[in-house]
Amino acid sequence: KEQMEAMDIKQPGWTFDFEELQALSSSVYSHYEENLGRVLPEGTNKELRNEGLKYMALVCAAAEPLLTTSMRNIIGEEYFEVVKEKLSLLFPTDSSDRITITHKSVIDFLTGEE
């Protein structure tokens, strides 16, 4: 809403363009795809990549942010810190030691929803 009000001030009479919104969504998704491709590229150790995918799936499926201790128990000590660090841009840990999601669009991207 604030951005729309700012646009009214910058460009009086502007109209909302659904195609521009879709283009923005595509550019955000490109950013996520690039980021994930960089942190968990195809050539990554298979077990590390699988644990990273499991980490993302669990965070996305959880009804509420997971505690890092729970995630550590699920994916194991061996990969937890590496995966947590690699995915921290999209799935940061908050001050209560819970794994959060930077934005709902991350889940939409990973689940193929738009």
C-alpha cells in the first residue's frame, strides 16, 4: 500500500499493471534460482545437497518456524552447520534460534506456486 501511495506522488495517474507484477515475480524467482544454484550447485556432494533439500522442505512444510536444535536432530550434526550457513540468505535464524523464511515468495518458488 505504501509503495502504491508513493507511486501516486511520483507519477500521478499511474495504473497498476499486472504484467509488471508478473515480471517482478519472475525476476525474484530468477534471484532465488541463481542463489540456490550457487550454494547447492549440481556438482555438490550428493549427501550435502540432499540434506540441503531436506532442510528447505522441512522449513517450508513446518506450521511454524523450526528450532535449530530440531533441525540439527533431523539432518544430523555432520551437515547441519554447513547447510544452515549456505541457506542462511533465504532461511535466516532469528534471535530465538528459530529458522525463518525471508519471504513467502521463497516458498512459492520452491513449491512451484505463483
